[in-house]
Amino acid sequence: MRATKTSLLILMMIAIALPVLAERGDDADRKSKNGHLAATIDGVSFAIDYGRPNVNGRKIWGALVPFGKVWRTGANEATTITLESAASIGGEALAAGTYALFTIPSEGPWTVIFNSTADQWGAFDYDPSADVLRVTSEPHAASAVESMEFQVDGNSIVLRWGELAVPIAVAAAN
């Protein structure tokens, strides 16, 4: 009986993990490894899947990642965010679902974009008509992070890379 429960648990874990791995692709030969964040903020459960580029001594903002242009917000496939329930993002309503998460970096406030075409490579086929929500975020200086990552800080999802942090406020839907 115990072996059956253990086998069932292992199969369930594989079933949960496989869609995430299949969506991002195998990263064994990639310089930018896959990243995953699953968390809950204010009762809103979400998961973010992304590629983790490295700084590697390069100038990132305004150079490798140009200002004023749509960025895939990571490496390789478009970054995706899956919301298990409706949420308020940056004070605006967003329905439950899976979205591509793009940004438009700038020297001032950034634009954060939730696009309904989640399954796409980078931002090469980005179509603004599929945008579901756009909000702004005020980036701020932060301690250096070599590999891009997403973290939770209070009631925000925070993109961290290089010496920059970009918070995205999350709250339960009203």
C-alpha cells in the first residue's frame, strides 16, 4: 500500500512538472537556464516561467536590452505568468489565465505588458493587439544579481537583474 502511494505521488509530481519543462524547452545546452517562481500574494497564486540570462560583465539596460522597445523579459521563449485567480496588477484588473509577460524598459517608468499569446519565442512575433493589460512600474537600484530572476517582496513580484529591481504590485481582485 505504501509503495502504491509513493508511486502515485511521484507520478503526480512528474505530471505537474512536465508541462512547465515542455513549455520552456530543455535548457541543458542553453547559456540562459530556465527559471520558475510559484508563490501567493494576497491570496493570488501564480507561477512565472522564464529564461535566466546572465550579466557576464555586459551593460544591460539601454544596451543589451534597449530602452523603448518591447523585451521578452528574459531569454529564449517569452516569459509566462499564470494566475490561478483574477487579480489586481498595478491597480488594474486581470483575469485568471496564462499570459506572456513583456516589458518596455526605459530610463524612467517601465511598461509591463500581459499579452494573451503566451506560447511564443521571445518577442519576435509580439502583437500589441493581443495585449490584455499594460501597467507601469518604477524601477529602482538594488544589489547586483548576476542571473535574472523573479522574487516576491511584500505585495509585489520583483524582476531583478544587474543592479535593478522592477516591482509589479499584485493584490486580490476587488
